[in-house]
Amino acid sequence: MAVTFYHVRWCPECSVVRERLDALHVPYEDVLVPDARAHRKQVFEVSGQYYVPVIKDGETVLTETWEILEYLDERYGADGASDDNQRPSKKTIATAELSDDDQFPSCQR
């Protein structure tokens, strides 16, 4: 499984990306990160910033929702590399639940 999807539950942009992954039947590792940006160390290690959604596909790391959607469509859409019509395989990883004491919890810039 090459695609890893970093997100939070409440983020509308994350929902859009999740829906696109599912619609395109892309298998992915589902990594639920803490709500507080300061605690999203996994996201920072992958992307150099704390915002979600983030997609990592092999060596490709994308942090902007529109770029992620465009990439998924090009790579896994009708003209892309994946034409597997099965339900996506998904492995969920939830990081430790931390308090949401961040003054500005945000999934976007």
C-alpha cells in the first residue's frame, strides 16, 4: 500500500479527499492525527508543516487539497494507473488522543 492519508475527523477538506480516495478505489493507510496542530508530529515529519489533509504516495507528498484531488484524479482516475474496481483496502492508525487546547485548530492554512 503506497498511499498514506493524514487527516483529522472534523476537517471538511479531509472529508473531500477521503471521498475521492474511496470513489477512485485507491487503497490507502488511514492515519488519524491529533486535532491540535502542535501535536501533529507525524504530519510535520512527512510534509514539513502541520496542516491536513496530507497525502504521501511513494516519494510524492501533497499538502494542498486541490493539488491532492488533481493528483488522485490524474494518477488513479479513469486515465490513471489504477483501474481496480474493488473497495479500497484501508488500514486505520489513530494517534493518541490529545486535548484540543490549540487556540486555532485548523485543517487548512
